Amino acid sequence: MILNPDETALVLIEFQNDFTTDGGALHGAVSDVMERSGMLANAITAVDQARQAGATIIHAPISFTKGYGELGANPYGILAGVVASNAFVKGSWGAEIVADLAPAAGDIVVEGKRGLDAFMSTNLDFILRAKGIRNVALSGFLTNCCVESTMRTAYEKGFNVFTLTDCVAATSQEEHDNAIAKDYPMFSHPVVSKEFVATIGGEAKLTDSSRGYTT
């Protein structure tokens, strides 16, 4: 499969200090999985190569005003954990995109993400369609939460969806591995970043050794 770079976007979900960096409110929860896969370094390389190949780079950070008024009085589930840890407060260091993946000229930063799915409460769908994007690759946090939620919606909306299995991380290896093995193949093409980038305007076959997937 050869992907037209003009029709291809790499979406970076929540590569923010609260997840990626020592001292971040939620870094301790994901650091083990990050280190095992080298996901941050892999993402940095993938972004650089995809950008050079002419693909669109889209950043999808999450943020809330101080006090989390957007979530109502009684948030529950994973968003309750965000509130309890005081994570992703707008204007804070923790909510900033990690320096190594800071948006470059030509990148797009999606604004308004307040929940799990990067399509909800944002204009991501409008941006993708306005730019003629057909191929959407996803990376970021969490493997089984925001990345998976966004993946499912992208699939339902008819995009050709890829998930970069070495550029995602979760709060446990078990959750991470299970999502990639059981859920990702249902709604996307799971593939390692190196092989995905090689298909942008190139001639490489797209394979995922963990699934035996070839296009």
C-alpha cells in the first residue's frame, strides 16, 4: 500500500507533560509502559519522518479550566482520576505539549478536547475533511482509552485508520497489550510506526508482525 501524503494525517493524542514527563501528574501511571516500548522516542521519529514525507501532523491535547467546571459536579471513571490528580489544567506546565513534540510550522493543534474521543467537542472531523484526509494514523495516550475511542469514531466515520502500536501507552502492560491484540484490529490497521511511515509516498508493504497483517 502506498499512501498519498496529501491524504494522510498523523494525530498525536495528549502528548502532554502530565503524561510524558517526570513530574507530570499522571506520568507515574504510564511510565513503565512508555519505557518498555520506547513510545515517546518512536513517536518523535515518526512525526519527523511523516512531516518530511508531506503528511499532516495534528496535535490533540486535552485541557480544562481550573476547577474542572466543564465536567460538572460529579465526574466519574477516568475523568474523576484526572480531577483527583489535578491534571491537564489549562495554562499549566502539565497541560503543555511535551517540548520534543512541540507543534512545528504547518502542524495543526485541535482545540476543545475535554473528553476521551478526539472527535467529540472539537473540529477534528471538519479539519480532516477540509484537507481531503483519508488516512488517519493515531498515537498517544491512553492505548485503551483516548486512542481507542478516537480510533473507533474514525473507523465509523469512514476514514482509513491506522494505530501505531509502538507509539501508544496505557497505565498497565496488560491493558496495553489486550487493546492492541483484541480491539485495535477490529477498528484499524495496527502497525509499527517505522512501517507506517515507509508507506507514505513509498513502496513498502504495510505489515504488523504481531498480527500478520499485510496490505
